[in-house]
Amino acid sequence: MLKPELIQPNVLTSARYQYTITEKRLLYNVIALLQREMRGEIQIDMSLFGDYYFTFPLERADPEKKNHAAVRAAFQSLQEKRISIDYNNKGDGFEGRLINWGKLKDGVITISLNSEIGSSLIQIAKGFTAYSSVVVMALHSTYSMRFYEWCSRFRDTGKWITEPDELRQMLCIDQTNVYKQYGMLKVRVIDVAQKELKLLYDAKHSDICFTYEEVRSGRGRGGQVKKLIFTIYWDKKNRLTEETKSDDYLVIAHFLSQFYNANTADQKTFKETVLRRCLDENRLEMAAKLVMIAKTKNNPAAYFRTSMREQLGINTKVYKPTAAEKKNEVVDGLKKAARDDKMAKEGRKGEGNIGDLFTQMQDKK
């Protein structure tokens, strides 16, 4: 099993590129294996010509293990990306494809990398960005992945300063008309990444989140945004436990984020309760099997919630009365108030009778 703690060269983190989510997941796993070899934990297979062979489970790139077309499309796209490596300042260098080829067979992915590219990835890693593959797999937006990379890079300083135009270039959206307006960049890119990372951070599934400040030209909020100052929050206590590094946990977390993505107290509580109970009671394997069954049902979310109620007694759904029930509740309240008032009056009358009787009994004495 791959160790979820990855170390990505800052050269790659800072590079201007645009990859799909599947492509990025493939590259994350390649980098993870390279770094494990650097630490002496494994030895990567190589061909007679020195090419690297990277092998890892399909779920590391496709958690649901059913989108084979996307994985194969990612192979082709990575083959089409060109890489340049400079050997010196005399103009010597290397030009080639990012990967030689990719293969998916029997739930296993194999990627071949040219020895020049593989060796350079290790040698040029002067700065390192450590981040968790579990977090990467849980993120749905490719923009969120990029922000997680950047936040990981600057987590020690706690600050990252950039400009809107520079951000557009790094995300390769500078030629997209819709993002030329800062408002769209803010709502569709920055805020999406901020919200997704914050949800994982609050649920203790990630160690990093961020806030940001807009520096505008002129006074007030009417000026143009010239600079963005990101404040990075890194909680070392949010380090993932060994259990959260398992494939079962990965399957469950991905399913919950996919089918319970409404920002409601009910769904948030349900997701957190399921993961906590499964960890505390060692039921990850059981829950992962229920996830796979749920995916075959017409309503996976309802089936899984019912299964969790039956298996673990989890029922976090907040009851919300209908309009008719609310009306009946008001009517019942008025009736109860009338009954209480009547009983109170009868009670006072009875007290008078008892008092009179007591007086009469005293008089008879």
C-alpha cells in the first residue's frame, strides 16, 4: 500500500500546468513511489533501457474503480504533455513526453516514465512539499488540489501572497474569458477551494485550510483587487491516523463527500459520526462493503444511511414537522391551554368546598 504522505518537488508545485483530477492523481502516485525509493523503502522496477515502471491500485486514481475511460484518457493526455530539462547553461538538455505509456489491467495501473524524467524529478527536488494523498483523493475540484499544494508549500511561513493575474496563469485560466472578471475567479475558484478544504479541516480529514484578504487599489471596496494575501492554517494535530490511511477509509470518505455534499447540519453530522464510529469501533471494513453495495442501488445515500442506522445505530437526521403538523401542534397547544384553565378553575372551587367541609367539621367538634 502506498504511504499517503507524499513529497512533491516545489518545482512541480510552482509550474504552470493544467491537469484533470485523474491526471493529477496519477502523478501524485508516481511522485509518492519516487519519494519512497528515495527513502530506501522500496525499489522501483526498471526496464533494460532504464525506464521506470510505476505500479499501484486503480482506486488510487479512481476511488470508485469504475471510470476506466477517464483513466485511459488521462494516460493519453499525459503522453501528449512535453517536458524540457536543461542540463547546463550551454543549451544542452532533454525534450520528451511526460510518460511513455500507461496501462490499466485487472484493477492495477502501470505507468512507464523515461529515466531522464524520473531521475530529474528526484534531483531537482531542492524544496519539498509534503502533503497527504488521502486529502487529495477526497478533493473534487482540481482547483482545490492546486490550493492544497500551494498551502502545503507555504505552511511553515503561514502566508502566501500573489496577484489575480498570476493566479490565473498558474491555473492556466488566463485565456478563459469567464475568469477575466475577478468576481468569477473569486466565486468559482478561490471560494470553492476554500470551502472544500475548510470542510475537510473541520472534520479532521485534512491538516490545512486557508483564509484570504483582498488588497484593493484606492480606498474602500470599490477599487480593483491588486493583491491576494492568503493566511494558511496548519494543524499538526490533524495528522491522519494509521486507520485513516487505509483503502477502506478512503472508499468511505469519498462516498460520503460525493453523496452527502449538502452544507446542512444533518449531513455534516452524519458524515462525521459515521467516520468517527467506524474508526472507534473498528468497523471500517464493514462500512466499506456497505458502500460498494449502496453504489448498486437506485438511491445510494438512502440505502447507506439506513444501513448505518441498522448496523451502528446512527440516526442523526433532524426531524422537521410539516406545515400541517405545525398547525395541529398549535391547535393542540390552544386546547391544552383551555383545559388547564378549566382545571385550574375547578381546582379553586374544589379547594373552597374542602375548606368549607373542614370548617364544618371543626364546628361540629
